Amino acid sequence: MTIRVDEKTKVLVQGITGHQGAFHALRMMEYGTRVVAGTSPGKGGESIDGIPVYETVEACVQRHGANASALFVPAPFVKDAAFEAMGAGIRLLVIVSEHVPLHDTLDILAYAKDTGSYVVGPNTFGIIVPEQCKIGIMPDHIYRSGSIGLVSRSGTLSYEIAYSLVEDGWGISMAVGIGGDAVVGLSYIDVLKWMEQDEETEAITLIGEIGGSAEEEAAEFIKTMRKPVVAYVAGQTAPEGKRMGHAGAIIERGRGTYRAKCEALEEGGAQVAAFPWEVPDLVRQCLAI
Amino acid sequence: MRLYEYMAKNMLADYGIPIPKSRVVTSVDEAVETADDFGVPVVLKAQVLSGGRGKAGGIQFAETPRIAGENAQTLLASEIGGHRVETLLVEERLDIDREWYLGIIIDTASKSPVVMASAQGGVEIETVPDRNIFRATIDTKWGLFRYQMRALTTDMGISGVAARQVQTIAIALYRLFRREDALMAEINPLALCGDEVVAADARLTLDDDSRFRHRDWPDTEAFGEIGARIAELGLSYVPLAGDVAVLANGAGATMATMDALAHFGADPMNFLDVGGGADREKMGEALRLLASTDPKVILINVFGGITRCDELAQMVVDAKASGVLEAPLVIRLSGTNEDEGRDILEAAGLNAFNHLDQAARRAAELVGEGGADDNSSG
């Protein structure tokens, strides 16, 4: 299993009878994703738009060969759902749910390490390979297939930048949301490593924000990359000590500042855009050389 | 959520960590009475969440109840970090022989809790050279072992009974860290007083996302009445000091909106993220609450993903019609159902920009012009 999803990936939706789960299961299916089954405790035997609903992940794996899961369950139940999926042999989990307690995330990621599972998120918009497959909640009509890889902590900002790239004539090879929480599974580096190898991808756009040290760690890895990286970091004007929406977006005791991130990324060899609307031009400059 | 020192210390005591004899007071009389009851020199500590309390004069020593009263009077009339001091912690004054630092944080790179300790306590840990900070990574599956803490106390140069006490306190602090869903737990200084080790000061940050399993938690960080009402809507809000009220969808996109505004010379008055599938009523209520904070300009930046532009446009038109939006509106609309959204706005005499830079520039210009209304049917 890799994070490369395609039209053959068999996706299960945990929490499929909920408002978000039902809506996005259908959107994913319409986009071409093979959504084979869903779970919802107490609702086994029902179906959502023709997708069979089961009590357990085990049943979805046994009867439909599900090999990836999108989690839409409410935050208090995410830990249970994630352990269930990994216990049943699922090795790619996309945790869309937000507000998952951080200590639950630590336990989920420890079990992922033990079982060799990839966890994307929590609080992620998911993964999309345009015109093939999406697992997540992104508005898919804005993407077009192409050569730019996109990796981001935030959702809307990445849609905005994807849209401006497509408007400018570019296409997207793959877009991955690593999630807005302070601790997440898949890291920028995991995605960059993959995109560096990916034949479809020619350049990468990394979208970061203040807080934590993920961008700085990514900058170290960018030094070793052949493909050009254009980065943008949100939160230039955010005050210290205030959590800006995302649990991870907080400058604490002078750590995780905009300046430190931009300097690290530049030093790592990335082109850093001061504003989202500068990204397409920088991508063009990188690929022209 | 950060806890006040007295709340943090009560929690430490619940987990068996020794704290100084203390009492919470809110008046001069109570302070005098407490100092009298204790019958020893005391220290009065302003209960505020901002750092640098000592430097700001928030900690006062008093040899007698009379001096305690005078200090309480001064402290209760003061402001620290922009917050009025309303509560004091009166503690017996400790006779400290040595000061250490003990903290637990979550290392986002290793995705594990890490114990941090230093023999240089009583100062901000950021000022301590890295070589003087000792660390132990915890595997959450197994917990914190005493041998790990034995190594730490050895590195810190602590021996004998004190070493064992510090180890026990660290293990208790980790138990608290996990059970109480803490994001950061810090005892600084951890003080050696004679042959007893005491938590002389403490800082705790708890995970708001785990509130559902800690129903008894207080709320220390509500941002005023507007903040509390927006929080009830399930939206994310932070008040700031500028002139332009900002409503956007998505945390990253909201920050980018603020950054764009600043670039064109205007300051945001707030952070408000209405993303995450908020419905029309909730967004409308949030917009009305924002308008009530008396902004010079209101900037709405929506890139429609899950949030649909037509829903957003209808919400804005309804709010405008209800007459609560006095400040000029600048709207940027793009993405899902953009054309439908634009039609709804135009029918109501409103218009929207396509791109963020255009909208941010216009909002900044309007602040410069003193907020003349350019986007309404009058």
C-alpha cells in the first residue's frame, strides 16, 4: 500500500450514515473513486446511495476487499474507529474528522507504526489524484490533471492555490492534505519523498502555516531534492500565543514563526511566495530554468 | 486552554505532587486574613495567563499581614499583559535551596511526549542552553519508567532522597499529562526546600478538543461576550486590534486574508473562520456579531469548496437587508457556485471581487478613506 491512490483503490467510509459521511461518500463515488462499503454502528444492513453499510470494518474487508478507509466519525469516536480499521488490516487511513483529542492521535499513530499503516490527518481534506480518484472532501471540479504536486496543512488555502494554478494553465499530479492539527500522521517529508519519485510530478507546491516545526523539517529534506519546490506560508500577521483556527497554528514562546519558516524554506532551496497569488508565477520561473 | 497557576497547582496536588500551602483570594481583607492565619511570611502572586509575570511586578513578598494587605491593594489595582488582576494566590514563602525545571511537552516530530528537565530552574526554559536540558522520550504504550527518570536526575546532579522525590514527581506529572489530556505541563521552579521537593510554580495547558471527557473543566480563555457567542456557533474566533472585520472560510485561508490586508496597509480586527461546513444561519449570526464590534470595514473572503458561494451570498444579502451591517462591505467570492452567488449579490446591489488581492486592497483603501460605503444599494 502506498499513498498513491487510483481508480483501483477500494475505499471504505467509516461513519457513512452521518451528514458529512453520506454527502462525501456520494461525491467520491461520482468522481470515480471505488467506494465499496461503509460502516455505521447500529445501521448495518442499510445502504447509502447503493453503498452497503456494515456494523464492522472486518465485514467490509472480507466481503468487498476494502483496502483504504476515509474516516468521517465524530471526534470522540475517531480513536476507536482508527484502531478498528488498522486491526482489520486497512493500511491507508484518511482521517477527515477534526477536533480529535491530541492524546488519541498519539495512540493512533503509535498503533499505525506497529502495524505499518499510513495515516493521513487528522483534520485533513484528503488525497486527490485528479481525474482518477479522491479520498476526502475537496471540491474536485477545481482540479485538472497535470504535473504539479501539492501538499498542504490547510484545506481552503490549498483549493485556492490549486485553482489559481489551474487558471494559469497548470495541472495537478496529486494534492495531499496532511492535516491542520499539531500532530499528524503523514508528514510533508513523507509526501515530498513520494512526489520526488513520482514520474507525473515536475514541481511541488508546499503550503504551510505558522506553528510547530513541520515546515522547518521539510526544508531540511528539500535540500536533498532535485525537483523544484515553491512554498507559501500563511500567518505572517498572526499574533503570538493565539491559536489561529487550526490546533497546530499557534506561535508559542517564539517558536513556529512565519519568519523562521520562510528563512528555513529559502535556505532549503525552495522559492517562497509572499502571497498565494504569487505561486503560479514562481512555478513558471522554476520550470523555465 | 491554559490554566491559572492556582488551578494548575490544585491539579498537581490531585496527583500527589507537593505544592506550597496556599489560598486563593480576591480582596485585600482576604489577603490580610490569610497572611494572619498562615502566621509566616507570604508571597502574593497575581493570577494571570500571560508570561513575564515576575518582571511585570506580579509577584510580591510580604513579611507581615499589614504588608500583605498593601501588596494586595497594589496588585488588585494593576494590569498585567493587558489583563486586570482579579485573583491572587497567597502562599507561604518557601525557603528554597535549589531550583530545577521539570516539564512535559509533545514533540511533534517524534509524535511522543517528552520529559524535559534542567538543573537551571526558575528561569524561562528558552533561555537555558540546550546542552543543559535533559530529555526522555516516552512511549505512550508503556508509559514513563523510573529508570528513565533516574538517568535524568543523575544528569541533573541530584542524589539521595531528593532524586527519588523528583523521579516520583515526574512520573506523577506524566500520569496527569495523559489522564488530563495536557498539551504542556511545566513545574518551574521545582524547588528543594530542606529535604522536601515542592512545585513552587506550575503551568498547564489542556487540550480543548478533549473537553467532552472532562466536563468539570473551567473555561479560562473565552474571548469576551462576542467570542463566547461565536464559540457557541462552533466557529473559530480570535479578536485582534485592527479596523477591518474579517470573515473567511478555512483557517489557512483566513490567515492569508489577514496577511493580504496587512500587505495593503490595513490591520485585521479579528480572525474568524466560518469553514468546516457551517450553515447559512450560523454564518449569518457570526457576521452580525462581527458587525456589532464596530469595524470600519468588513472583508468577506470566501473560496467556495464545501461552503457554496450562493449560500454565502444569500447570507450576506439577508444580513444586509436586516440593517445590521453599517460598515462598508468588501466581498471576494470564488469557487463552488460562484456565478449563482454573484447573481444573488448583484440582484441586491452588491458586488464581489474575483481575487483576494483585489479585495484586500479595496478594504485597505476604504479604511484610508474613513470607511465610506461603496458597496451597497443605499
